[in-house]
Amino acid sequence: VSARYLNLRSCATPTSTMAATPSSQVSLYLSCKGLLNLDITSKSDPLVSLLQYNRHDVTRPWNEVGRTERVENSLDPSFATPISVTYCFEEVQKLEFRVYDIDDASTYSLADDQFLGSAETTLGLLVGNHTTQLPLKRPGKEAGFITIVAEEKSENNEMATFCFHARKLDNKDFLGKSDPYLQFERVIPGGQFLTVHRTEVVKNDLNPTWKPFTLSVNQLCGGNEDQELRVSCYDYDSDGSHDLIGIFTTTWKEMKQALHVELHWECISPKKKATKKKYVNSGIVYLSRLQVERLHSFVDYVSSGCQIHFTVGIDFTASNGDPRQLTSLHYINPYEPNQYMKALVAVGSVCEQYDTDKLFPAFGFGAKIPPDGKEHIRLQYNK
């Protein structure tokens, strides 16, 4: 019990320090260009792992804080999964981006995957530049470039669940039918498009229904409901040369209408529109259902009257040793509190801030109480 409470102490005591250090959450969106191709019969399947330097960790200073998804058969991947990091304004936070070719996606370890290159920078530089391009380094070879877009997370805590389907999509395959998927992008300063989500591929179907997916509104539009969003429908090819079926643009403000009624957009092929006079569209994409849910924060719960109750349980059995010995967890040291007392004060001082009566129930078991010296299985100290 004491060890568990002592671990909690590290989370409880730095409150004043954290309050004094300005910080915010930042999302890093990544893409690469010109990666090395280490596969023989296909292209690399890249993934980016982000490591952050911790000067306090002598044995292992570089620790992974996140990674993107794996993009199959691409030397110019645009990753849809952002990596979130805590940005502390007053610290120099060193980062290293490592790119790997993932051959076996079933294992989480990167030890057996091929290293494609790395780039080092600081989080402060990324936040200051907003968009940063860095060369990837690999011994003996040019390894391409990585582009990082840094965005501070807005206070929007809404999560949206989308249900999309399409009808009468163009067939891009000679044998069989198209294998469509949707890619969602939003415009960022400078006119670039940032990939924020990809659906799964629906095989051999011109009238696909994609699985529902959930996305934070902050990730979708950066907190700006009028932000232009581009949705592209592609025909998936295993060699990575996906064929564009068509695109349409919308906004989160428009998409929210699907809370009440089904929406649809014409999927337009720019090439066909420019060359065919009687061209109408390459299919229709429908947003059949939308659900929006707010994720409540800890502050939301506390401000709404939620209380945290702290109950103490103490083991008085002989397993903790003779309380007269220094090695016992129950030893009463005349010069400093023992481990139990330190744990109780550390955790209790935090919990009492969220408890109106400031009273903590205390229980124990296994003690021999005078005058009879019998062992008591359960003791209650609140009577």
C-alpha cells in the first residue's frame, strides 16, 4: 500500500511547479518526401517515431512520446495521425524524428525494422516556425526530407463520429471494380493541405459504405468551423499509385447539418471536368449520420460538484516487520515520518482540496490491541 501511495506522490507534489511553468499541448502533423526505398519488389512502408530528450534520465535520455500510423508503399507519405506533445515555454525541448520502413506491422517494437533516416530539432523552433522542413540523415546517403506542422490544441473538447457512404463511383480498374477510400485534409496557413484522416479501403465496390470513425473537432478543423476541408476519394492500388476518383470541399459548419439531415456532395474529377463537356460527376458521397460528443475535462467535473473521497487502509500484520526495527514500515522515527505517514500526507494533501468535509475514513487490519492482545481482522478508527 505504501509503495503505491509513494508513487502517487510524484504526481501530487509538483502542483506549484507545474503552475509556475507555462505550458500547452501541441499537435505535430508529419509528412515526408523522397524517402529511401529499401524494399525490392515494392516501396517502403514508412512510419515516424518521435523521441524527446530527458536530461534527468541518465540511463535512457531519449524516450518515445508517440508515433504515426504506417503508410503502405509510399516514398512521399502524408501521415494522418498527429503526435501530441507538451510544450513548456521556458525549457529547451530536444526532439528526434526517426523514420522506419515497417515490414511487419504485427509487432510494436521497431528493433527489427529498417531505419530510413532521422532529424533533430527543438519543439520551440517547430512552434515558432509553424511549418518546418528538415533533411533526414542516414549514414552515407541522402534520405529525403520531413515536414513538421506544429499547431497548438484549441480548447474545443468535442469528438465527432462520422458515417460516410458513396454511390455510383467511377470504376478505375480494368479487372474488377475500384477499391475506394476517403482522405480528409484541411487548409493551413500558406495554402498547404494537411491530412487529418483516412478511412479504410473498401475492396471491389462502387457503392461503398465505410466504417464509422471518430475524430476530434480540433484535429478536423483546428477549432475554426469555417475552415475549408478537402475530401478526396481514391481508388487504392497495392503499389501505392492510388488513382483519384474525385474530390469535394466542405466545412465543419456545413457538416454539422448532418446532425439533423443526411448530406451529400458530388465527387468531382478535375481532369474529367476539364476535358469532357458533358461530364457531371464521378459519384456521390453521403454523410448519413453524425454524432458529436463533448469530452469533459477534470476541471469540468470539479466545477460541477464532483468530489474526491480519500479512504486509508493500513496493514498492521507482522509482514511489515517489527515496528521497533528501523526496517519496518511502521517504525516511528523520532526525526522524520515513516513511509506510511509520508504517503498519507502526500496523497491526502491533494485529495482534501476536492473534499468538502475534509474527513478521511481510516481502516486497518491484523493488529493486536491491548489489553487482551487479540488479533483484530478489521479496525475502524472513525467511531
